[in-house]
Amino acid sequence: KRVFKHVKFKEKIQYNSKYFISSSIPSKELIANDSIINKKFVPFQKNINSRRTEAKRSILVQVQSAQSYKELYSYCSSFGNVTQMFHYTTGIEPMHFILVEFKNESDVVSTLSSSTFVEGNSTTPVNSQFLWFRSTSKKITKSKHKNAALVIEDGITPMTNDRIRETLQKCNNVTEQILTLYNNTKMTDLECRLRFLTARQMELSVYGMFPHARVLPFGSSVNGFGKMGCDLDVVLTLKDNKEDSSSRLVFHCKDSGVDRSSNLRNLEVFGDLLQLFLPGCARVRKILQARVPIIKYYHQFTDVECDLSMCNVSGVHMSDFLYIMGSIDSRVRPLVFAIRKWAQEVGLTNSSPGRWITNFSLTLLVLAFLQGPLHSPPILPSLNTLVKSAESKDSFITDEGVNCSFLRDIEKLHFSSVNIENLEVLLCEFFEYYSQFDFKSKSVCLNEGVPLTKLDHSALYIINPLERGLNVSKNVSLEELEKFKFAARNAAWILQSEESTNTSNWGLLSIFDKPNKKMAFSVSRNKNERLMQVKQLFEEEDNTDTGHSEVDNRRT
Ligand code: GTP
Ligand code: MG
């Protein structure tokens, strides 16, 4: 193994495949904060189900200020058993909200049935778990407040970039920086609750007409790679395909079609429903030309950007796969966070869709790297290993015929890695690996865990693990791929040079500057040539970033 110069304090951290075992832990607090470590693995579906029932037991109430919680507690306690309350603010003129969790779903039912609508010509009464708490002139008895407690106040404000930088500067080594970044930017419990409540609103609103409707979150909100403020991807399904053959009375239903155009028409109707009736849903946009058509909207109460699609349940299984990969080894998620952050800082990723690499593709690149072949034995298994270990209950084939069968419970996985490299080494190796990867002739394949020969001329070819005929990164242009390779080479170079330790922006922070700034003083070999390259690759982007269409390239 190479020795990396920038290691400030050499430490030996040992990992195993499922649990993090550390002989010299960088900081006890860091480890204690990490929810994965030393916790029993909870399968994805179980996790989703418990979050969904948690949402059914919750309401979201707009209040005057955090201090309203005592009165709210007292008021809600007359309808049911309040277990937890979380406060946060959102908006420029801050709106205060308290999420109230009850013990039982029936508590929410009785609370909602005791709630009212304000009289007025312009509003249509709509049922939802979003309410506001109006003031009263009645005297409130103080004794009822004694059990009230806020779990959290001002719960969804992310750390500013400056604050993150300051925190990272204080770390002892790069591994600690990566863990700190992860622990301070990953999605919080409250944010997760708000996302499931947002999905619940849509589900509840169509329940009367579609009793089997489910609105399922997928993507980074649930796959373990979500950071604070990430978007919410949800898929709406209207049927569950469970028929009771013993029943003789059968509902009459209209034939709604199964083709793309009927799917589009239905999605449009739900878009209108959101726009016209559902409280909090704003900036509704229909993006119907994309391969997976979506309705985008912003939820003003939960402060979440949402992408609603229909029938695309393979996205949920993909999230399950990513969740499993992130749970197998405790280094995976922090490493993905560091690499996503790096890509964002150096301008490789962009919040709007286009020819650039997406967070999803980046995550797959990291997972493929951890499957080998650099590591012997690898840190992560191939998808084929999970497929071979699948049991009958893991068998899923979507309506579109996508086979999503693979082992869901990693406790039953016969795979272990004795790889003990720390995050700092892995980060460097990632950059080295992809700066030298033969993108011209090879594709990245998570099914086999090794690169395969490319099937077409796409610049970057990442085989969709669940639909092997598709390339996840088909949207990436050759220029963007070159930028990625160049930035990766540059990051590896910086991390191994003195530059990364000599400034206050050391270690992880040293690779967050765009290459053009850094390279100007750090490169001696082929300086002119490399400067020209950087100039071309990174300065051009200012002229080209704007004005591209909002056609989503996902699911290519
Ligand atoms: P961020 O939202 O950037 O935090 O990450 P994300 O993983 O949620 O990505 P995104 O919102 O773009 O996509 C949501 C999910 O849709 C992903 O996690 C994938 O499961 C799926 N997805 C996104 N892009 C593609 C694609 O190109 N092909 C396929 N098959 N699925 C995709
Ligand atoms: Mg997303």
C-alpha cells in the first residue's frame, strides 16, 4: 500500500463487514452519533413500514412560536396520548411548526375529527394532517403542561457551509473529517418524519377514491445517502394486486389503460389536484416529456422539494439495494457523502438535470469501486451475490417486468470483508481508480462487481443494476466525463501533496476548491498544458450552465 503524506495522526481503525470495530476511535462522539454503528440491521421494507405508521400517528401544526408547545400539548392531550413534539421553522418570514406524534393512529383520527375549517368563500375544506393552532381568550390551566417536552427546537436548519468548514478544520485527520461531514450533514430523524408526512398527505387525499393508493418515498430520502435538505422522490401506485378470490361481490371499475399516455394523463390529474386543493403544495410543475414523467412541487409547510412519479416502483427496489449496500459496511455512507460533497464543490454536479453526472450515478461509482477490484477481498459484495442468496420472500417482479429479486436481510448474507483501510485511504484510492479507469472501452457493473466491455459509445456507461440493458449515466457528455476524470486526478494529487496539510483548508477541504484555483500554484509538470485543460473544462461552464431545458434525464 502507498503511504499518504497528508495523514496528520496515524491511526489504525479496523472495520468488519457489518459493524465498525475500532481499536483507536477518532472521537467517541462521532461514532456514537452514527446510527448504523452497532445497531441491528433493520431491513429496508421494515424501516419504510415503521416510518409510514409513524406518519399516520402524527400531525403537523403551525404555531406562533416554539413556546406554543405547552398549550398545544395540553390541547392535543385531550384527544389522545402525545408521545413526542418537534419544533422547526421555515420560510424567509419564519413560519413555526410543531410535529406532534401520538401513541396511536386513533388519536390522530379523533384529533382531526375535532378540528375545524375556517369559514370563507375562497377556501375549499380539504382533509389533511396539516393544521394551524389558533389563539384563544380562554384561560389555560398550567397543571396540564407538566409532561410537555420538545424533543427538538429549530430542527431542520442545516449547518452553513462556513460552519462546516470551521468544524472540518478542527478535526485531527481526514478520516475524522469525512465522518464529521457525514454526521453533520446527513438527513435527521425530523426531516425523515416530515418527508413521510408529505407523502402521507397525497395518499390521504386520494384515499376515498383509491383505497389501495400508496405514496412511497424512494431515492436519497430513504436509501441512507440523503443529506439535510435533499429532495423527496415519491411514487404513487393505485393498486396492490391482491385479489380476494373468496369474495363474490366485486367492485365495478373503469378500464384506465396501462400505456404511457394513460399514465401521463393520470399523473397530470394528480398534478392538478396538488395545485388546486392540497394545502402547502406550491410551484407545481409538470415534467411529462422525461422518460419517467414527474410532477415537481414544493411543500411550504415541510420545506421539501418533491418529485412525484407514478408506477415507477423499480426506483423503490433500487433504493432498497442502495440501502443494503450502505448498511453492509459503516464506511460506505461517509465515503459517499464526502465524494458527493467534493463533486458539488468542484462543480461536477448540478441541482438541475442535464449532461452532468448525478448524485445517483456518483453513488453507484463509489459502490462499484468498493466492490473491487482494488480491494482484495472487496468491501462490498456484487449484486449477483445478493441475487444468489435471495430467498422466496425476496422475489419481486414489477408490473413492467423488472426483476428486483435479491437478498433483503443482510444478517443472512455470507459475506465478510477483512479490509481495514480507513476512509482517508479509500478516498484517495477512489480518485486514483477513476482517474485511470478505462471509460473508453469499459462500463461500470455492480451486478458482477467488475468492469465489463461497453455496449455502446456513451461517454460514461454505468449498467443499471436492476435493468441491465440500460445505462444509468447515458446523459453524461464526454466533456463532463473529462471534467470528472480531471478533477479526480487533481484531488488525488492534492491529497498526496504537502498542499493538503499546509493551509487552514487542509485535508478534505483542500480538494473542495475548483481545480483551476488549486492547480495554478500546485502543478509543475506539464503546467501549461494542464492549466489550459482546466481553463477549458471549468471556466467554460459559466457560459453553458444556464438555460437548459427542464427535461429530466433520469431512468435512461
Ligand atoms: P439526491 O436527490 O441528489 O440526493 O439523490 P437521489 O438518489 O435521490 O437522486 P434523484 O432524486 O435524482 O433520483 C431518485 C432515485 O431515482 C434514485 O435514487 C434512483 O433510485 C432513481 N434514479 C435516478 N436517476 C436514475 C436513472 O438514471 N436511472 C434509473 N434507473 N434510476 C434512476
Ligand atoms: Mg432525490
